Amino acid sequence: MHTDLTGKRAVVTGGASGIGAATARALAATGAHVVVADVDGEAAGRVAAQIGGEAWQVDLSKPAELDGLVLDADVLVNNAGVQTVSPIEQFDPVRWRFIVDLMLVAPFSLVRAALPTMYERGWGRVVNISSVHGLRASAFKSAYVAAKHGLEGLSKTIAQEGGGRGVTSNCINPSYVRTPLVEKQIADQARVHGIGEDEVVERIMLTESAVKRLVEPDEVADLVVWLVGDTAGMVNGASYTMDGGWTSK
């Protein structure tokens, strides 16, 4: 299988590191012109320079600023995200809204901005980097779980509206991926669960998975490349788990 995106324009949010950077590189390797969107403009610029793409410094936690945006994208990968680990009664409401704005409202705003051009061309691919937490809940992650569950519903609605006009929308649902986002969680997970940091990966992150390892960013990127290729044209409104068996229970 070979995906050829020569002449296509792809936008990857959170593209400066982790899954986003791996996806940007993988899409560039297919011939796509990749826009690396990230709040960290310098880091986005470094990735863009490596792949012959372009950087877009944008703060997606302020989605109202995107209301008038027109986005030229054949492929849109909604990946940007953050995590906060906290009991609900202690969760900072400002932080809760920040996470939902970034991980649910912003994807809506970007899709809204991209669909007219996709419809005009009769072809488009939306890939939403969801999570196992888009399908299952975990304690102490109310904002993240709520945003990812909402993203699942948004993706399915895009699939229903866009399918007949050449646009597909799907979610990818990895468990814990070897990224800075996961690494930053370890101390918080240790604190709320009352265990040592050296115990977090085995006792918290891998306990539900039959395959006892973290997902690699390149594995997620490979699935993105397939989903945006022509052989996945009938894949629409789906949620692809990459969780080592977590959700098979």
C-alpha cells in the first residue's frame, strides 16, 4: 500500500511534538504539503523546516478567534491536546474549560473552516486523534474524558454530513503514547493515586492493556496515513482503537 498525497495540503494541529510531529513527517513523506500548527511557533518552525512544510503558530485554546477563519486543507488532523489529572471537586474550572476549548471546540472551529473548500473539491479527510478515553472513562480526568467523548460525536456528525460529498471523518483511539503529554502525567498520577512515580506506568498506564507497552507515535502516524489514502475511502465515522486490547474487555 502506498498513499500518494502529492498536491494535497495537510494541516496537523499540535504538530510540533509527539503524535503531531510524527504525523507531519509521515504525511510529508507521501508528498503532501504539511502545515504544522502549534502554539509553540518556534518548535513548529523546526518541524516544518525538516519536512519542507510551513509553520502556523496558533493558540487553539481561544477558538472564538477562529470563527472567521477560512482554512485551505485537503487533510485536517485534529491532534492538539493537554492533560490535567485532578479529582472533580478540586478541578480548576478555568482549566476545565481551557481543555474543552482546546480539544473539542477548536476541532469544530477548524472543521467548520475547512469543509467549504473540501466540499468544493469533492474530497477531504478529517482525522481526529481521540483516545481510549474517548471510549472509556478514567478517574481524575474529567475534562480530558469529556472532550474526547465529545470529539467522538463531532467526528461521527462530520462523517454523516460529509460522506456524500467526498469527505470522510474518523477517530484514532490510542492508549498511552510515548509522548511529552504522557511523561508529564506521571507525577500527577503518582500524587492522586498515592503511589511512587516509578510505579505509574505499570500500575496505572498499562494495567488495562493486554499488550504491556506504550504506543509509539509513529504507529499512530501510520494509521493516519492509511485513513487519508484512497484505499480507506469507505472508512467513515469509525473509531480505530490502538490500545493493546484495553477496550476489548
